[in-house]
Amino acid sequence: MNPHEWLEMARDPRFIPGIYNYCDRWCERCAFTDRCLNYATSVQRGRPFDQNFDEDAELDTEALAEELTEVFQDTIELIRAVAEEEGIELDTEAPEVEAEMARDREAMEHAEEHPLTEAANRYIALVHDWFAMGPRRYRRDRDMLVEAALPAGADPASVLDALEVIRWYQFMISVKIQRALSSREREADDPEFWEEMPKDSDGTAKVALIALDRSIGAWGALLPAFPQRQAATLEILALLSRLRSDLEQEFPNAWAFVRPGFDEVGDR
């Protein structure tokens, strides 16, 4: 897809602007895939979004790097196409861009060291311990986990759904928290601009809170299904509850953020 084709697609009124900025990337469970530009362009490339934040997943890293390069290149070409149509001459020498990138890196480093991130990463480790298997083996042996819950009288479908929810959001919670923290630090560089604007930090924190709520619900469903792992499950639930409370305190306006499409009232 060339930049002009991409620009034409972006102008299609059926797409909800920015809906992909505050989603959980779980396209197969999303009711808005036909309204999402990111999903449409990924289908055009023959690579729908189906990869979560599982750092141990069986990814072809070279293919992923190639795809990211493609995305960045497409973005640059799109900007050039828009500028050309609008008669805007782009500044090819922009040393301030390098300074901006340095500030972004610094903000990310601060986010990585934040107690919220540490708690979210602790959760990742506890999930690994609870499953007693890496993500690759989980995908292979998850049916055995469901069967193990049957003696407790659990519903196989609800157990499988809970397992899938936990695995999907396991890494995303940490990723979204770090983005929310780093966005807030960058927003502080220009408080007047953001004073009356919806803040990316709040929107991203809301996505993390939703992921926490869904994960807490999933662990609650597993608690009676795996009585032999009750202590480990309760430890995880306690950690997630504290993390959720701390995240709400850190971002008190997160729940009020209106995510494009997902939280808007009325027909589109």
C-alpha cells in the first residue's frame, strides 16, 4: 500500500479516529475491527494484529523488526504525502527531534523504575510460577489445565476463557503502566497545552485498569477451579488489587477518560 492509498483509507468515515490508541489489541474479541484503521491496514499487509505482549512468544524477531520498519516508513511517507497535498514544506533539519527522543528515552527509564512497574513485573513472575510453564508450553498444554479443573466441578469453557484472559493481559498491564507514566512525564513538559486536552497518560492508565479488572475477574474464576493452588491464586489477587488501587491513586482521572469508540455514547 503506497502512502496515497493509505491516506485515502484514513479518510474513510467508517473508521473511528484514534480508536486503536486505547485498545487492548485483542482484535478477535473486538466489536470495532471494521471501524479500526490499524486493523484494516494490518489486514492489507496480510498480518492482522494477533500478538499480545508475551515476551516469550514464538516470534520471528527478524520478521517483527521488518514489520516495524515498514510501519515507520509508511508513517514517514504518509506525512510527506499530506504535506505535499497541503503545500507544506517539511523542515529536513530538525535537531530538536533528537532532543525530543532523548526526553522520551529518559521518561521511559523513569517509568521502568517506578513502583507501579515493579509491582506489574512482579505479577508477570507470579503468573509464570502459577502456571509452572512458559507461554510456549501453555499454548501446547492448556487443554490439560482445563481438564485438571474438572474434578473441582468447574465449567471447562469458563476455565479456558479465564486462562486466556490472564495470559493475554499478563504482560500488557506492565507495558501500559509504563506508557502511562512516561506519557505523564512528557505531558508535564507543556502543562498549558495539556490543561484542556484529554491526556494520553489517563487514557493509557484506563486501559491498564481495564486489563487489571478483567484479570482479577479471571483469577476469581480460577480460585475454586484449582483448590490445590489456592494460596498462590490469593497472593496474585492481593497483588492485583493493591496495584489497581495504587494505579487509581496515581491517575485519579483515568476512569473519566473517554476512549474513542469504546466509551462514546450514541450511534456512529
